[in-house]
Amino acid sequence: MQTNPTRLNKAVIPVAGLGTRFLPATKSTPKEMLPVVDKPAIQYVVEEAVSAGLLDVLMVTGRNKRPLEDHFDRNYELEDMLLRKGDTERLAQVCASTDLADVHYVRQGDPRGLGHAVLCAASHVGDEPFAVLLGDDLIDPRDPLLARMVEVQARYGGSVVALIEVPADRIHLYGCADVRPAGPDGLVRVVDLVEKPDPGTAPSGYAVIGRYVLAPEIFGVLQRTAPGRGGEIQLTDALRELARCGEVRGVVFEGRRYDTGDRAEYLRTTVRLACERTDLGEDFRSWLREFVESELRSPQSVGG
Ligand code: UTP
């Protein structure tokens, strides 16, 4: 069942989840539209796909698709106003998301799980390998993970997942991979997968993060995958079947990854990225230093 390596140019970005951890912000806005500094999280993700050579982007949307479509579409009124003011810098920022990629949309209907969202991409993707990127994980462009995964898929075929090592007391929050060494540069063979293992039962400390390069065989498997954990059709359950046939490799990622999936991590990510910005970083860092010092002096602070 080995897949013939094919040049990959399609990225699928599921954005139909309910985003319950970010309510009420996500009541009428997809969580992928929440800004990280001044860009919606989804734009970082599309930029990452494009820089790995994937110019055909399919978003699997749900009931709140409007803001996403608008963000990647032209806004003539705004462009015209900025043009008339001669504000070329902001005009370039407004046009950047429109010109980035060839963006398509498909509706998921009921959010029946990540596996089901991926299955909704089947007719757009066809019989080719493709990438899946989740908006909860931002990967620093200085550490190009997706390009490496595409390379691995082109070389070996099959499917490729991205793994990070996490402490034993956090592995139950992730999909976990049972792995065997497979080669140099952090490449492993994935022999089994478990979605959010019960504490103490994880087969390893390797957690699956939100980047996948999948063989089209995944669609056939997803069609017969029953709802699993949380009553949802889990991508991990379908990948497990391919892993048990020796069809899944893992790239162990040691670069910079920013988790924007929960509120505290989202805030840390925003602070970190703001500190690194050339236009904002200097002022923001000096404010942050003063803020931290005053927090440490405050009687409410730990050890204060
Ligand atoms: P999450 O498990 O993080 O779910 O989905 P969620 O609903 O977005 O967020 P919380 O946990 O309720 O806060 C992982 C990714 O899969 C997409 C989500 O949009 C997110 O990018 N997803 C999930 C779908 O597109 N459809 C689904 O049915 C489920």
C-alpha cells in the first residue's frame, strides 16, 4: 500500500471547530481569526504552507466562515482609502493576505471531529498526498518543519506526522506515538498511536502536533473510522491503522512552536512574538520589564 511519491502542493486547514476554550470570543468568530500581535493566527499558518511550496489551500469551515473568507479576499473600500492617503505600508499589509495563496473553502456542516473535517477535503485533494495544518500550533518560520515533512514524504511515501517530546505529566493532553528509530535527523517510524492516553498508559513521550503530511489512503480509512474519544471521528484513530501497516513516519521537531490553543499559552505566544517584532519589540520589552518588576514588588506576588 506504499504511496508513489508525488509533488505536493495542497494544504488543508480545518477551521470548523467550536473553539470552546476561547468563548465568548469565539461565539461568532473562528478561533483561528484571533490576532497574535496584529495578524490572525490563520495568516501565520497560511504563510507557513506557502513557504513550504503549498499554494493551494483548502479551509474546512463551519458556521462562522465569513470572517475567514473576508480576510483572504480583497477589501476594495479599504484598499482605495489607503491608496488615496498614500499609506503604502498599510496597503501592502491589507493586500498581503489576499495575494498569499489560492484559497478554497468547503463546509463541514456538523463539527464531528478533526478526522471528519479532513474527510471533507477528499474531493478537493483527490488522489495525491497533502498537508494538514492546525491553527492551534504556530511554527516559527526560522524552523521550517513542514518543508522537512514534505521532503520525507517525497522520499519515503506514506504519511508523516510531526512529533515533540513532552514531559510524562502532559502526554495525556496529546495524541501519543509509539515509535522506533528510523534514520538520522529526528526521523522515526511510528508503529502505533493513541489519542489522549489515560495517565500512566502512554507508550512514549512523543506527542503529535498539528502538522501532518498525509497519503490519500487516509480518506478510505477515515470513511470507516467510527467515532472515538469524545464521540468525535479522530484523525489519530485513522492514522493508527496506517501506522500499524508501517505507513507512517514521524519527524521529531525540536524548533520553536507556539501553542495558541488555550488562553494562557495564547497570551504567552502573543508576548513572545511581540518582544521579537522589530517595530514593537523594543518599547514592549521595556514596558514588560517594568511591569514584571512592579509585579515582583507587589504584595500579592508569589514571594512578594
Ligand atoms: P480542537 O480539538 O482544538 O477543537 O480542534 P476546537 O473546537 O477548535 O477547540 P476547543 O477545544 O473547543 O477550544 C483542532 C482543530 O481541528 C478543527 C478545529 O477548528 C481546530 O483547528 N476541527 C475540529 C474541525 O475543523 N472540525 C471539527 O469537527 C473539530
